[in-house]
Amino acid sequence: MSERAIPHVRKFLGQRLRALRKQHQLSQERLGEGSALSGKFIGEVERGEKSISVDSLYRVAVTLKVPLSLLTDVGTSRHPVPNANAEKILALVARGHRPAQIRRGYEVLRAMLGRSRRTA
């Protein structure tokens, strides 16, 4: 792997970690506590500033109750990297809304995005 690819991997991993943490409605501090890490370190990993060991990443996956592969499948279409706006939408939906509200929101977004594709 080239040295240039490493920041890309850290950024991907950080974005994936942030999205999953928000989806599980955990603060960086709470995820850190559950993983025997500091909240500050979780933030640094999410921003792609720090690398995380496989052991620590495993503890994070256990805390999030997700398979380790969900965090580490770099660049697969099955688990795409969310952008900042997608993360905001996911965080909004993950706040415990009723299923009917989520379905309604999905239909609104689908209609809006469908129209924007046709007009673009």
C-alpha cells in the first residue's frame, strides 16, 4: 500500500465510525468508555487524525454491536462512505422516530431526489 493511501483509509474508517456511532446515538465519550478508549481519541480517529489498532477497533465494534467487517470494508459498494450531509440525515432519522415518521421522511426524500435528477 502506498503511503498516500493510508490517509484515505484513515478518513474512510473515521467516517464509517462516526456514522455508526451516531446511528447508535452514542457520544464520542460514551463510545470511548465502552471501548476502553478516550472520547478524545475516538474524535481523532473519526477525523482521520489518528490510526486505531485492530484490538481497539474490535472493542469499538463490540461496543457498537456490529461486525468488525462493517468498520473495515474499505471502499466496497456494499458499505459506501457517507458524506457529511448523509451523516446528518442518518443522525436525524436515528433519533428514535416512529416507523411511520421514518417512512414518510423517506418518501419525501425519494420524491425530492427523484425530481432533482430529472431536472439536472
